Amino acid sequence: MGIEKVGCCSKFVENSQLYFAMIFLQFVYGGMNIITKVSLNQGMSHYVLVVYRHVFATVAIAPFAIIFERKHQPRITFPIFIQIFILALLGPVIDQNLYYAGLKFTSPTFACALSNTLPAMTFVMAVLCRMEKMNIKKVRCQAKVMGTVFTVGGAMVMTLYKGPIVEMVWTKHHRTKINNTQISSDKQWFIGSIFIILSTLAWASLFVLQAKVIETYKNHQLSLTSLICFIGIIQAAVVTFLMERKTSVWLIGWDMNLLAAAYAGVFSSSMSYYVQGLVMQKKGPVFATAFIPLMMIIVAIMGSFILAEQIYLGGVVGAILIIIGLYSVLWGKNKEQIMENKVTDENLSFALKCVHIIDGKNSNQNAEAPNKLLSLPHSHMNVINQEENKVLT
């Protein structure tokens, strides 16, 4: 009984750490959106920003990888290198360049709200890659499908319908005047929306592929993050040289542009890649995307204060639909996780009983044990080994 209490307490602490880690990341992402928007408004090239961002990211995390993970590095085969190369292409290059381009044409709150389509996109891609189980007869699977439909519908509303301005309570009587040149046209808004959707699709692809690569780099998260950031620098630099002909775009001073690159590199890239990798290792790619709506709320509040940001009715309606869809997907995922844990716990209990009757009694149960043991995770096998040693001694 005491062992069970300790186990439950340990599991609660571990789960709490994962929740707090993801909540903290949303504050990090929220700050990045505001600072980056200010930098882009001041004329910084988003191509250059991506390069400098990952220079800072590599410098920040590579020393830790060298110190803590220098020994027993996984052998980098050609297939693994290709996977890491694609991860760098999806994250530092495609995802971030498209997101920054979309952010430039829209607003931080709108960009964050549209990014809430990430869990649904991740779920669909995980199903296609057979990382998520799908049985349409089950209520939990129906919830995932309906959530995906709501999410796509919300994204379409946000993209195709702008609507009137919605006033925030705290800015209704204190809205600053904004020049007409700073207000995105409907055409720019639409283009920005498409960029953000494509960016989110690349982000979802990164989550799914990263979950696969983590199987190889299970105990070398820092090294994997360093490799992604370093290869991303090279790829992003090539793209920048192709897209930006003027060498003057590379010049930045001690200003908001430097702050945007440093903040995004140290916190939003190096630290976030590492933390989300750890979370995905424990909870999977869908859980890691569950907290994005919190970022939207943070950015909406900060943006209205700092940028006097305008929020439109289409964005609000679309965001509500997306959040409904998001938590429908997560509800289905949670029910599925509960069922899997129940089956695993039953198998663990059965296997422990088999260990305690190792003297030869109840041979029928012993005969079934190997099949049960094969379905148990590595952590539960350690428990069984400990119990078996107690019996043998």
C-alpha cells in the first residue's frame, strides 16, 4: 500500500512538471510574438531574423549538449541525418519564415489564434503516420474527428471573414491613433492567413517527425536540439542569400532587432525545442500542442496594451470554433490515454502476480505471462525485475 502511495505521488509530481513546463512555454511564445512584431514593424527582414535567431539558439544550447551528453552519442546514420535535416528545414526555415511573413501582414493575436489549428493538424498527420489509433465507432475517436472539423471551420472563418473591430474593455476609451499605412489591407490579411496556415502545417509535421527521431535520441535531447538549430542556420542562411540581395539587411545594432533575435533564439528555439521534446517523450505530440490557446490569451492582452492591436469579429468567432475543436480533440486523446493506462496497469498487476507464484503454482497463469509482459512499457518492466529479485532472494 505504501509503495502504491509513493508511486501515485511520484506520478502526480511528474505530470505537474509537464503541465507547468508547457504553460511556461506559452508565456515564452507570447513574449516572442510581441517583440517580433515590433521588430518586423521597424523593417527587419524575417529571413535575417530566422538566421540570427538560430545562431543565438545554437550558442545557448550546444555547450550543455557537449558537457552533459558528450559520452555515448547515438551513431548518426544517413537515414537519421536526413530526418534531422528535414526537421531543421521544417522548423527553422519553413515554419518560422512563413509564420513571420504572416505575422507581418496580420497581428500577433490573430497569428496565435490561427496557430490553434496545430493540434488538429498534428492529430491528422499522426493518424496518417499510424502514431495515433483510430476507431470511428469509439466516442473518443468521434470527438477527435469532430474537433478537427471545428478547427478547420474556425480557420476558414478567420481567413475568409474579417468583420468589424471588437473593442477591448481596457482599451475602449484609450485607443491610440494608428496610421493608415500600418493597417493591413484585406488582401494582405488573407495572404498573411495563408502563410500562417502553411506555417502551422510545417509545425505539425515537425512535431510528428520529432516524435519519431526522439526514439533514437531518447537520452540526448540537447544534442538533437543543437543539431536542428545548427543545420537550420545553414539552411536559413542559404534562403536569405537567395531572397535578400542587399547586404545591409544583415546589419543590426543594440536595438529591438537584436532583442528579438536573442529572445527568440535563447527561449523560443533552444529552450522550447528541448522542453517540448521531453514533454513529447512522456505524453506524445498531441499533448504537447494542448496549451496553445493560453498563448493566444496572453498575446491578446499584451498586444492590446503594447501595440494597440485591433481585434476583428471574424478572428474572435474563428478562435472560439478553433478552441472548441481543440478541446474536443484533447478530450478524445485524454479518454484514449486513460484506457491505455488501465490496460497497462491490469497487465502489470497480472505480471506481478506471476512473479510471486514463480515457485510453480498456478502454471496456467504463468503460461500467459510472456504475452502480458511484452505489452508493458520499460518502466513497468523495471518494477517487475525488482519484485522478481525480492522473490529469488
